Amino acid sequence: MKDQGRSKRKRTGGRLRRSSNKKRYQLGREPTETTVGEPRFRTVDSRGNQKKVRALSTNVAQVADGDTVTEAEIENVVDNPANINYIRRNIITKGAILETSEGRARVTSRPGQDGQVNAVLIDEE
């Protein structure tokens, strides 16, 4: 999310003026809306001598079931509490429920931040 900054007005209605310009560390970026599809990644610079790998699209998830972890094929997004429109657009975020080849799984990683989809199988009742 881009940094919108604070309001231009005080609670009383008076004008607020900036004491300084925005710094580079206050920079925000557009969210990476990871979709289900052929794997595509992008690396971006992050703070310090670091890089972040953003998953633009992926169709593979590491699914954990107890102690065993298997690689599963992602079929589609069943539920996404972040945004109801992400379901029909097949966008994966943390907390999204995916239909995989292993069964239904909930995403525990942030694919737009670390470039991979880790998930935990959920019991279907």
C-alpha cells in the first residue's frame, strides 16, 4: 500500500504543514496480487543489503499435513478473507483457502513478500 501520509487538517480544522519531505524508507509499493497460473517471479530491492522475491503467479504450494510436507498443484482459490473479489480473480494471499491436489489447504506464507506458497491442510467436515 502506498503511504498516504497524514491528514492535511488538524482536528480543529487548522492546516497542517509538512516539517520535512518523505524519505526513501517511507516508500510504499503497490500490492503484489499473486495469481494462480504459470510460475512468474520478480525480485525487488528491500531495506539493507537484501532482496525480496515476489511471486506474480504460481501453481505450486508446499502443503503440510502434520509432520509431512508435500508439493501440491494449486487448482483454484476457494475462499479469501482478505477480499471477496480475490476469490473469482484467483488471487492468493495469506489466509486464503486453496483447492490443491492434496485437498483444501490454508495459506500460511505471504507469496507477494517471500515468493512461495506454504499451506496447511484443513479438515473438511
